[in-house]
Amino acid sequence: MKKLAFILIVLSTSLCFSQQTVTGVVSDADGSPLPGVNIIEKGTSNGSTTDFDGKYSIEVNPEAVLVFSYVGFNSKEVPVNSQTTINISLSSGAELEEIILVGSRALPRSNTTSSLPVDVLPAKELTSTGQITFDKALQYKIPSFNTVQTPVNDATSLLDPYEIRNMGPSRTLILINGKRKNLSALLYTQTSPGRGETGSDISAIPTDAIKRVEILRDGASAQYGSDAIAGVMNIILKDSPEEGSVTIRSGITSEGDGETIGISLNNGSSIGEDKGFFNYTVDFSKVSLANRPGTVDAQGEFDDFVFTDPDSYSSYLDAGGQALDGGAILTGLTAEQAQQEFIDNYVGTPNHTTRLAEINAANTQGRADVDQFLALKPDAGNINGSPETSAAKFLVNGGYDISKNTQIYLNAAYVYKKVNSFANYRTPYWRTLTDFPYLADFFPDGPNGQYVGYVPTFEGDLNDYNATIGFKTKRNGWNYDLSYTTGGNTQTYKVNNSHNRNTVYSPSTWIDSNDNGTVDPGELTQGSELYRENSPISFDPGGTGFRHSVGNIDIAKLITDKISVGFGAEFRTETFEIIEGDLASYDGGGADSFAGNSPENSGTFNRYNFGGYLDVAYDITEDFLVNGTVRLEDYSDFGDAFVWKLSSRYKFLEDKLTVRASISTGFRAPTLHQIYTQKAQYSFVPGAGIQVGGLINNVSPQAKLLDIPQLDAEESTNITVGIGAKINNNINFTIDYYNIQVEDRIVLSTEIGKTATDAVGNSIGNTNLDQLLNNNNLNDLSFFVNALDTRTSGIDVVANYKNIGLAGGSLGFSLSGNYTIENERDGDVKNPAIVANAGQSVVNLTQEALFFTSRPKTKWILGTSYNIGKFGFNLNNTYFGKTEFRQQGLGPNLKTEFIPKIVTDLGIDFNATDKFTVSVNVNNLLNVLPEWEFKSLNAAGDALLNDPAELKTRSNLITFNQRYSQMTYNGFHFSQLGTMFNVSLNYKL
């Protein structure tokens, strides 16, 4: 027995000593590291893979043979021969241009041979656009990506909504180095694309910190969880310890405004003797105001704000029901009885004739007042376009090798943005001295110190941060990745140059502020008005905040040279905060233009969820790959979700052609913003001016009173079928068809009004809806609801042809496009009973247009590049296809159609030295501006098109009397600022 034990010990010891560690780096022919390369000890199942830096480590026999293999490259066998370091280069006629990491949770694949459609944009492609922010650079590089700058800039001025494949910002998941980025605190509530949703603030990410961007254009809930119905955007940060640069940039519009200035520094350093690295970016920028108001129509202003119709019953009565000609008091009667009483007793009398003369005289004077003001301010003082924005951005990315097989990594970012924008100008005939005599003292801004109205400002402060720390290690061929991520976004607001115009009286108890026993000036006694002439003109409306904490563990292994497996888990907590405003900002109705958050609508709300996934990739043959993923998520507030995904690809013609397809289910959890937001909402209602509505949340007593159901998760089914080809090193293309079906899509309802009103607009309905509106002095209310099933399908095309020799230089072409086949509602709107019983709908024609037709039906980008000597030239033409809109109040006979346009961008680089580059960009070279026109929907619409006066009335209706003549009130999908000139100077450190 002892001899046997001794033999076993000797054998095991000899086996241990016969193993050795081999390390190295695998790169392509250009020396770029290749992540995800498979390394197998030939004849065994012992294997490893390279990390993001192309590094690997494996325990093998000194006499072993290592087999290096990677998709798209020729495999290579290398004898160990007792070597401890083996660095190799893989090459073939089908080398990959980019490595993508978002397609699978097992191993990365290539672009043209992956089983999923992915766009890969290196940093150079982003900076070549000349756009100031990351999101706007994507707008002119990715056809299925769209973002819009809303023409009305209050809270939405802090960041613009974006989306992929017309699916809204909530349905694209944003990752930084593969880890989930926090959502923004902002919930879009304006009537513009993205209404009712929120997304991450990708404009906060400094472009100079980005190495490349990978955009997975396919449902990925099975891999990553909620928010990935439309796809995933993975932002890979720069990781060079040696390459750095300083960039100074400046720009201006052709109108001489919108000046930009910025400076950024990107640099890095090694840690120890190449044990690790850190790379950091500092970016400061300022963009000045660019104002694009329209010339306001005087007749429209007069009709909306001044004109009194002599034939209207309401013109004869004041708010208390008293006849304005001095006649009898008509109180105690219904509206119909009062109207008939007035007609029977006063129409045709001398007092009636006198009143008609007074009304006509008032109308004449009112029109003169409008004309006088518009002569002073033809744009009615409105300021809309691009707000003034200042930003400071800081980001660091780093890693450190603890051992040959273990690395810690981290990245962190902080962004501060300050935005100054404006509400609609309150004209002197809109906010009159008759109604508010104290305004003459508040805003004496006219040429001679007279009151000429006022424009409330909106000032926003945004703080956004995210950070990740984790480590990766390898044990027995298993790759482990453990990480912790935190992030948050806070937005707080200021309103200046406004007032609280509401009548609110002081409480019954007098407060003796200086404790002297007498009522002194400034001390309010019982019954004193708190606001109006006592109102402040600056307000703190509060704001919103969001933060999350995410823990991830991801494990992967190459089981054999054909099978790789990945599995993992995620635990996430989320917190949403509605920050209370000061008393004057919300009391009685709050600050004019932007009411603050009241205590009952404020608070902190949180939830947590746990998710786990399993991902298996199987190369059935060298050409045939199948990839499957399943995921289970459990949320603390609405329950669980199970989703799955199956994808495959087949290569033929010596890897030159790849056919791929995927089918998956997905889900999107309602955000905390959608569940808990409740506030008074100022909005422009065509034909009625600015109105105050209420947004109630789904867990409030008001929602229970109205039997509004609580929110549930959206569910989706995604199908993608495509082909990818790499003809040679210079020519490649991909074509992909997609079909996305979403059930129980969450929408912010349209404004639900009173069920019935009398002749002067008072509610006479007796439903809970009417009572709620009357008790809260609201014109209408809205709420979130799972209201729609939708279908979206289309085709994405990406093609490249590069390295064409021409006159001693290199010419290249790229063409990419997106065409929407269908984007529509599937079935009836799911209206809550109280809305259906009132003959209304939570989704009206305007809402449907926002969801389905307010983005371009097709968008194409044709890019041309030419490099010769020290010069580089880029010319991009972006075709924005037709969009259609059904503006609120426009009626059933007309729609608006935005005319397709091509925006041309020119970029010129001059490499003065090896280190110094001058870049000049002219964006929108031909000064193309949005244009729209009315389109008829029926015979009545045809008649309207032939009536210039009626068309002018409807044009005034949707542009707020031409204040938003280019964009209409609801916005468009490219800038109305015209040509922009940009210059940047880059010096490599």
C-alpha cells in the first residue's frame, strides 16, 4: 500500500512538473491585438482565449503543439518546444476590420461573419463628422439611428431624445465597455419624438475618449436584460497608455450665432513595467445660443389673444356670470338658462347696442396693440433653436495585471452641463396689464421703461456620473469577469423672469417674523395675497434624479474547439427621485411657464431586480454556427420575465459570403420615471395657447379613482434575416431585414379632457374624471398605460469599397441606409374604461404620428473619402426621407409632410506634421433647411388646400402663429440652424 501511494505521488509530481505556463499576444497582420482567439493544446480539450488586449495564458506540456484559430483568419499551429512566451500573428485574405463584442455573451465574432447585424464605428469615423456631441455624430453615421433637437427648450434642452429603428430611446440599451450605463433622470413629456420615455445621456460622453462604438441592431434582451428590444450600443473606451492628443475646436453658424469653443485632452500612461495602464480624457466646451424664431403673424395673434366675437354669448358675461353691460345678475341659472335669459332680455336693447360698440372699439385698439408690439418684436420675442450650453467632462479608463491570468479594470466618468434656454415669450396682449397690473413694475423692459411682456428663462444643471470596477481571471480554461457598476444622473432647474400669477391667500395664522408684536411691511396677515404683486420672479422648481448600482458576474469557456459557453448573473438596484421645488414654484399653480414639484408629487422611489442567463455557441462545422441564449429576470415591483434568443450563420464561398438569421423574445420593464412621475404640465395646445394639464402616476390615489391599471412590462418578438459579404480586403457589404413586434407598449397618453362642458367651458359631466379635473383646476390629464401592440419592419444596408488607387491617392466609398417597410399599430388601442366611456382615447392621431411617422421612412448616407499626401477629404451626403405628422388640433382633413432633403457635410484634414493636424468641417454645406407642406386626406382637405385663408389659419395653428415656422411646434429630424463651420487643431503628445 505504501509503495502504491509512493508511485502515485511520484507520477502526480512528475505530471505537475511536466506542465508549464505559456503566455503571449495574438495580433493581426497590422499588429492590432485580436481578442477572443481560441488557443487549444492539440489533441486535448485544454484551451484558453485571448483577452481584449490579445493576451493569453495557458498551462501546457513543454512538448505540446498550440493551435490558434479565429473566425475569418487562417489557423496556425505552433510547437511549444519549452518556450514560455509565444507571440504570433494571424493573417488571411479574409481578415477582419473590427472585432465586435456585443453579439454574444460567449465569444466575440467578426462583423461580416457574425450571426447578428452590428455597426462598428472607430473613433476616426465619429470625429470626421465635425459634430459637437457624440449623439449628433451618430446621426450622420448610422442610418437607423435618429435624434432630434426639440424646438421648445425647457427640460428637454439638457439632452435630446434618440432612437434606433423608430423604437424610442427606452428600447436601446447603452453599455460602456460592456457594462450598463445609467438612465437619465429626464422623462420626455413634450409632444415630440420620444414622448413619454427616457434614455441614457449619450451626449455626455466625450467623443475623444471613445475608441470605437459597436451597435447591435437586433433584440438583445436575452443577453442583456431590459431596454434592449431595439438593440445595444456598446461604447469602447480608449485604452492606449502611450498615445495622447490635445484638441482645440471652434465653430459658428452661417448666421453668425451658435458659436462653439472647446478644448479636450486625451492621454495615458503605463503602470509599472507594462503591468497596467490608464487613459484619461478632459473636455471643456461651450455652445452659444442660436436663435431661429419665425416672423409672427399679426392676424393670428389678434385672433388668439385679443379678438372678442360680438355674437358670442361668453363675451357678454364676466367670470361671475354678470352681464358686462350693467344688466341683471344671471347667477343661479344653468349656462343654457343664462344664455337664453340674456338673449330674451338684453339683445336688441340700447345697452346691447352700446356693448357692441364697446367690443368693436376694444377689438380695434387690440389689433393696434398687436401691430405695435410686433413692429417692436417681429418674432414676438420668442427664442427657440439651440440653447446656450456649457459642459465639463472627465473620464478615465484603466487596467492592471495582478498576475499572468488576472487583471483588474476600472473606468469612471463625470459630466456637468449647464443649459440656458427660454419659454415662450409672454406678450403684453397675452399677459395684459388689465389682468396683471403689477407686471408694469415687474418687467419695465420696453424702450421707454414700459411693459412689453416678458420671456421666462429656463436654466438647467445636469450632473451625470458612472463608474465600473472589476476583475477578470482565468482558471482551468474558464474566463471569469466580476464587476460592480454605479451611475447616476441629476437634473435641477431654475426659472427666472417669471411670476406666480395665481391668487393664493395667506393662512389664518399671522406670523410675526421679527417678533415685535406689530404688522410690519413685508409681513403677511390673514387673507393677504401671497403671490401676484407679492410674487418672486425667480423660482426653484426642483428637479429629478436617477441612480443605479449593478453587480455582474460573467463566466465563459471554450469547452472544445467547436463549443463555447457563457453564463452569468446580474443584480441591479434603481432609485428615482422627484426633487421638491420651493413653495412659490408650485403653490396655486406655480411659476408661469414651468411649475415646480409639489411635496405630494415628490419623493424617492426604488426597486431591485435579479437576472441570470446562459449562452451557448456551437460551430457545427467550420462554416455553420448556432448560438442560443436564455434569460430569466425577476423585478421587485412587477414580477418576472423569461426570454430567449436563437441565432445562426452559415459561411460559404471560402468565407466570402455569410447568411445569418436570428429570432428572439424580449421585454422592457417600465422605468421608475414612468411609474412614479406626477406633476402639473404646461403645454401648447393648438388653438388654445398654453394650458395646464396634470400628469398622474399609476400608483396614485387619482389613478385608483379612475381605475387606471398599473404598468406591466412590454414584450417583444424580433426576427432578423441577413447576408454579409467580404469580397476581398476592400469590398464588403451587409443587408439585413428585421421585424419587431411589441405587445403592451407603454405610452404617455394624450390629454384626456372633460366629458362634457357648458357654453363657457365649465364641466357639467358627473364622472370621476370630471370631478378630478375640476377639483384640481386642470384642463386635462394624462397618464402612462400599456396601450399599444405595434409592428415595425425594415431593411438595413451597409456597403464599403475602399483603397481605390486614384492619382497617387486612396479613394473610398461607403453607402449605408435604412428603409422602413412598416411601422404601425397592431389592433385596437387598449383604453381604460373611464376613457373609453368618455368617448376619448389615450392615443390620438398626434400620438400615432409620433410613434409611427415622425421619423424618416428612409435614411441613406453616402460617404466618400480621399487621402493623398498630407491631405484627407471626406464628403458625406445624408438623405432624410419623408416624414408625416398629424398635429394636435389640425383636424381629420389635413396632415403635414416634411419634404425629403439631402444634407451635405464636407471635411478636410491637413496633416501638417506627424503630430499636428488641422481639420476643417463645413456641416450642411448647402444650407439645407427643413420644409413642410400640407397634404389632403379627403375631399374636404382638397377644398382646404384651395383656400389660402384657411391654410394660413391652420399653419398658424401648428406653428404657434409662425413662431416655429421651420420646424412646427413638434420638431423635425435634422437641424434648423443651417450651415455650420468648424475648425479643430489636434496635436499628438
